[in-house]
Amino acid sequence: MTLKQVLALLGTALTIGGAFMPLATIEGYTTNLFMGGSIGGWALIILAGLSIIFAMANFNKALWGTGIGAFGYVVYVFFNFKNTLLKVVTAPDANILESVEGLTKADVFYEVSAWIMLFLGSAAILVSAIVYLPEDDEEEEEA
């Protein structure tokens, strides 16, 4: 296995794991990328899965697309999610103190771990496309 393939495999595993973990806990409810019927979680898993296929087949140009797509989606979700949380927290009827008091250290650990896994995983997929290997030139010349 090449470094490119290992990075894609590691990135896919982290991204898929992070997609299923809770991203936030609001008033006792946890949310992840699949809540509310969102297809974003499935899109991210499909991009991650395609990344493994492209890395194993040495399709570097396609790997760029899945890497940029996965990382871009995670960044988009992060900033969009932050704005959604701010709206919930600043709502007139929101009792944020009760929500925060109900959180445990495990809740916070899982939420932070999920974001770290999503960012590191999608970044590893992108880096796998960036990694230059001399074998890539040889395969392009043969084609």
C-alpha cells in the first residue's frame, strides 16, 4: 500500500466515524449529520467511500474532487451548525443554563471528538490527493 492509499483509508475511517457521532447536545437532544432527514451524512460517506476506490485505483484527479468535496462539506457544516446553535441559544425562550447543566463530560468529549474526526478525516482524504508519488508519473506515461 502506498502512502496515498493509507491516507485515503485513514481519512475515510475517521470521516465515517465522525459522521455518526453526536455533533451537539441541545436541551437533552443530540444531533449528528443524519438528523432531520438530512442527506448530508450520506453524501459525506459516499464521498469518503469513493475516495478509497479512487486511491486504490490511482485516479488522482478524481481523488482531488472527493477530497475537496469532503473537506468543503465539513467546513460548511461546521460554520452553518455554529450559526444554528447561536440562533437556538439566543432565542428568547431558550433556557441555556439548564441545557449546559445537563451536559456531562462524556457528552462534550464525544462532540469534540466528532468534529476532530470529521476535520482530520476529510483533511487526510484531501492530503492523499496532494501527496506526490513518482509512481503517479509513470502510470500517466503508460496511459
